[in-house]
Amino acid sequence: MSTRLNPYLGFRDTAKDAMDFYQSVFGGTLTRSTFGEFHASEDPAELDKIMHSVLETDSGLVLMASDTPNSMDYTPGSNYSVSLSGEHDDDAELRGYWSKLSEGGQVTLPLETAPWGDSFGMCVDRFGVSWMINIAGAPA
């Protein structure tokens, strides 16, 4: 296995719903474990919370997430974005992701032709995660 870098998202109580949503957007195989399955919390309210989840797609996308235990600080921030980018040939796939991610969320920059020639947009999905989509312009 080669080294890879992928986003790991933290939630308070919505990791299961968020990862189900991302699976509906990207497809792929979703695995998850709860705090209860690993006896990782003595708080009965946390037994069904997600301790670790991984979404892997056939095209190589990997997204991980978990719920933050009640004993740990959880402050949602705006200091990260998840970036999806691809070539002109990936236009339909990436626009499909954009449509699903922005539905029920907030478009902060419409997916339009950017000054550098690519199509680029930004949105915040219904779970508060910021996304950037970049589709390379047509080859010259």
C-alpha cells in the first residue's frame, strides 16, 4: 500500500448520518465501528456513537470520520475544506458530486468558470463541511 493523505472529519453526534450521506454522494463501501463495539467509553450515551468510519470508493476516494466523545472539546471550525478535483473528462462526475453536496447546504461560490480557466465552486454541505470542487478546463 502506498502512502495516502485523506480527510478525517470530526462530528459530535452526526457522524453516522454524515457518512451515510457521503456514501449516497460518492458511492463506495462504508465501514464503521461504534464506541460500544470497542468498549471505548463508559458513558451509556456514547455506545452507539461512531468511533471510526471509512468510506472508500472504486475510484480511490477515501473519507474518514468519527464522533467526538462528550469528554473532549468539540468546536466546529472553518479552517478546513475538502477538495475534489479532476480533469475535463471528469466533468459530469464532479458536477454530480457538486449537486448532491450543495443540496440542503449553502453555496458560497457557484460552480462557474474561474479566472484560471477551470470550473470552480465552493459550498458548505448540510453537515457544516466545506467543499471545494475544481474541474480542469478543456485542453487547448
